[in-house]
Amino acid sequence: MTIVELAPAKVNLWLRVFEKLPDGYHRVETVLQTISLSDTLTLELRYGGSITLSCDDPRLPCNEHNLAYRAAALLAQHVPGKGVHIHLEKRIPWRAGLGGGSSDAAAVLRGLNRLWELDWSWEQLLPVAQELGADVPFFLRGGTAIGRGRGEQIEQLPLAPDLTLILVQPPFGLATPKVYSHWQPQQDQQLPNLSSLLMALQRSDGKAVGQLMHNDLEVPAFQLAPELSVVKRDLSQAGLPCLLSGSGACLFAVVPNSGQAPTINWLQRVRRLLPAHYQASLVRTRF
């Protein structure tokens, strides 16, 4: 028996960072949104309790250092005798702030819930997801949600924004711990309004969303990779407000849906503005 699960990437449309918690994580408030870019995981039933993982990206480990493997191993503790072989087709770039590893882990939990015929509810899977990482609970359902605490306290939002984004991928990644280690509280920050952002999402108003989104981690990320701030400036000056996703290094711009220009024209404009070796692609929030 074989199960196929898609693991969508996410962007952070809003990310506030607060004090460091006793466990070393920071308290955050974030608006998460899944997008159409995704990894594909194929799960094949095995018996005898064996768990194996293969991946088409040779840079990624295929052992307990991979969140997809760890998710299977953790869930297997509740199902003696059943195993799985997981094949991961990787499309979400690593160290990009798009949550690829966390989404892979959530996809494994969803897939094994069916493959092993557990029939667990979301509430039953949630503690396992929380043990794997802060973003994994969100990816169990995806969509649009607010994350609080370390990001694992998920408030699902009854929204289905229909937005087109241009995803900008630099030829390098940023390590989340390093970005957070450079974060410092910003004094006298003038921030957009979160409630206004949520209302803009409800209307699928791309222009307003672009103006209202915010990420506290841009300052430390741009300190580590100054060229990202230049890309953000150039895109914003061209009429496409953009934002770092999570801790980076990917940026994304929201295409205005006001009829100013066809979407493909925006993509071509972005590609002309980007440095060499950067990539730009269109993704959607409804798919």
C-alpha cells in the first residue's frame, strides 16, 4: 500500500518577535499562509517496524537528522510492528524561511495516519507535531493561521485569501538560529495594524496586504545578508512591496490585484531587477 502526500511551503505575512523563553526559543506572533510550492512524499507500507527514507536532494540527510524521518519514528512508537519507506521529492528550498522541513514532517504524520489506519483526529496528532517543532502543528492543516508562543499555538483563521505571490530565492540560505541570535528589540517601531492585515486577507486585497505585512527578523537577516535589503528596496521602488519569509533567506512580493498589469508582466519585471543567480517564480495562496 502506498500513500502520496503533498507538503506545501508557507510564508509569514506577519512576524513579531518578543522575549527569549526559558527553553531558548523566542515568543512570537505570526500570520502563516500556505502556498502552492510543495514537496511530494511517497509513503510505502513496510512491516517489521523498519523506517527508511530516501530523497532526490543529496544534500539532505536521510536519517534521524531529517524531520520527516523523525516524524515517522515518533509516531511509530504508538504502532508496534508497522514500518514505512518514505521517498521525499524536494522542491522547497532549504534555509529559506518557507518551512519545508516542518511541512515534510506534518505530511508524514498525515500520511501515516492513513497508511497505518490510526484514524487519529487532529487533536490527537497535535502533541506529536508539537514535539517535532514550532511550525509542524500549523502544517497539519495549513491554510491561514496565527501562531503564538513559540509558534506552536495555532489559531486557525476562517480565511481563504486568493493572492498571487512572486517568490524570490537567493543562491544562499540563512540558518534560523543565527538570524535569531542577531535579533534585538527595536525601539519606537511604527508597525502596521494586524487587524487591518487580516481584513485585507479576507478581501484578498493584494495591494493592501503588501502594504500591511511585517517581519521583525528582516533587520538581523539583512545584517547577515545585506544584498537582500537591496533586493527588497528595488522591488518596493518598482511597485511590488516585498517581505522576508520567516528567518529567510527567501523574499516574496504580493502581486497587486488592481488591474495595473498582468501577473506575467510583474514576474518579468522582477526577474530584470534581480541579481544574477537569483530565481523568481509565481505561487498562489489558493490551490
